[in-house]
Amino acid sequence: MKHFTSVHDIGDLQTALQKARYVKENPFADQELGKNKTLMLIFFNSSLRTRLSTQKAGLNLGMNVIVLDINQGAWKLETERGVIMDGDKPEHILEAIPVMGAYCDIIGVRSFAQFENKEDDYNEVILNQFIQYSGKPVFSMEAATRHPLQSFADLITIEEYKKTARPKVVLTWAPHPRALPQAVPNSFAEWMNATDYEFVITHPEGYELDEKFVGNAIVEYDKEKAYRDADFIYAKNWAAYRDPNYGKILSTDRSWTVDAHKMTLTNNAYFMHCLPVRRNMIVTDDVIESPQSIVIPEAANRVVSAQAVLKEILAS
């Protein structure tokens, strides 16, 4: 594996899951792979689970780890070509990237959608500049359109908790006070479509995702119908994708909050969320604190997904 930006880079899913299980059972077995290798983690946006889990994964593999917060620990970076740099950004990303590459062996990048230019967001301009100019393997720690380490961890978690070979998995939109990127739902949908699960997406009208991520999923606007007989409920907010409303909040309808009533419609479903979660907006206290909530094991599996990916990159 040279780079990791989506499910398309992971290869056969069952083989990837087997490798993830090995990593989980033997977290320190491959430290020779990472010995004297340096992992650099670049954050353009805030993080808790991604920062900690990916750093731990690198350490488990015997790597040296450098963490750089672009907004606090570095010069502000200009990302556009042709700009007269007479503002508050003293360094251009096209010089910064190869410098970073000179200091490490693998680079992880976290850079969200800006909601300023849909074309730039969906062309993954920043992530692809790192791939093009760093000269090193690059993996996504969440980009504008995907969050593959989260989705890999989600898949690992579903495989651990599923009670039937082909569970019904429901991705449900939920309200949020801020406009959030589509990266997590896009990526989750892409990974679920790579399985043979029964996969349903439910959301208010106007919140349709890019068709290339929706894929073969069933789109159901009736949320209660979507919930019926579900084995997993995955809640997430996202802003509108379709023009002219790209990046906008169209609804804060609290009837979409995951609550105990809707969970009774399911097949005693497990509740999932990538975290951080706005309680009593996305999900009620009683649901997220219930025995069916697996958000903490899901978060713990972020170490497993990151370590499995890093191991494959190191091995290649």
C-alpha cells in the first residue's frame, strides 16, 4: 500500500479484517517494522481520537512520531497558486510539503472541507498536494470528502458485534447547530457498500449525498421505516451537498435526534457514532449511555484501523 485515502486502497475487505484482528490481538508484534522510521501527523483541524489513536498506533509499531498542528505550531500556510503573499501567510504549502517529507517516512494529513469551493473540496486539493509533492507515503486522517480510518474502525466494530451474517445497518442524519462536512457519512457509505450488508441511509429531503458515495444504498426519507429491524444505527450530521445549498444547514429538526422511541423500532440495534457527539441533539443521554451504545469500543478500534494501515504501508 503506497497511499491510503479510501476503501479502494485497502484491498480485499476480508483480508484487511483478518489483518486488523491480528493487530488487535498482537499490538506490539511488529515493532521492527517501524524501528528508526518517523511518522509525521499533520493537523489542519482539531482532533482528539484521530490524534491520539494514530500516534499510539505509530508507537505500537516502534515508530518515532512527530505531531504538527498547522494552526498553532507552524507558520500559516498559503495553499493557492498565483497569490501575492502580502497577507498573514508567510509560507507556501508547496515549499512546506517537501520540507515535511524530508523529515519523515510516512505522513498523515487531516484537512476538512472548507465549504468555500465545492470543486476544491471534492477534488481533495490539500490531501493530493501532499501525495504529489511530499515524496512519501500519505494517508488520510480525514479529508474533505472521506474519513477512511474512521470507516475502517466502524467496519471492524460492526464485524465484532454483529449477530447475523448480513446485518441491517442504518446511517441516519441527525441535527447539529453547525454545518459539518460530508466526509464521515460519505466514507461510511462507501465502506458499507463494499460489504454485503443491508445498508440504508435516512435523512430529510435536501440532504442527499453525492451519488458516487450513496452507491447501492437504499435511501429512505421515512426515518421510522428506516429504523425498523435495524441491527446497527449509525448517527451523523452533515451539511447539504447539492448546489446551491452546498455547506448549508437546511434543518435542525429535533425529531431526527436518535431517541429511545426510535431505537425500540430496531432489532435491539447497537448505537454508533464517530464522536465527538452533541448529546440531546444527535442522540439522547439514555441511548448513548445504554448497553447498546458501542461508541467507546468503536473509538478504541481507531487504534486498530490506524495500526493496520500503517503496518501495510511500512511493509510495502
